[in-house]
Amino acid sequence: MSAPVLTFWAPIVAIIAFAITLAIAYLYRSRGQGKFKEGTDQGEIYYSGENVPEEAQRHVRSHNMYWGFFEAMKRYYDPTVRAHTGIVNDYLIWLLGLTALAGIAILVAGLL
């Protein structure tokens, strides 16, 4: 029995499609204008015609950026933070306890 025709042609068709896509992308890119001048007003940040604030004022701290997320998840997040002590022994106790519970559940399910 011979191999299906698709297994032979699929890689060739994929390579041709990739080459055509690259050619179209290159032609599209080559139509752009090359008038950009580095170090002029063209390279400045556009801020709706206003003066751009200093970099320190533009910086958004992650605490402020995620404030809405933390506020919405506060009922979940606060107890979770309190449960994480950072002590490895606590995490191992939780791991052993959950493994024991899972083993008991599997044992009980197997007996029924």
C-alpha cells in the first residue's frame, strides 16, 4: 500500500505558502516611507499635543496598576497571604496532609 499523497505534498505546500507570505509581507513593508529622522520630533512620544511629563511621573507602579485586581480579590487574597508563612516545614506539612487525604479518598473509593 502506498503512502497517501498528502504526506508527501504537505511540507512542500507549507514551505511554498510560507515563502508567499514572506514575499507579501516584504512587499507591503517596502511600500512604507523612509523619511523618519532619528533624534528629531518624529521620535518623541505623542501625548495628545500636551507636554510629556518626566519619566518618573509617567511610571506606573505595579501596586497601583493592580490595585483593582487586589481589591476585587481581597476576600480570597488576604487569607491566602496569611496562610503563606514562608517556612518550608509548613509547606511540607500541608503537602503530607493533602497527600494523606487523597490517599484516604482513593482507598475509600476503591472499597466502595
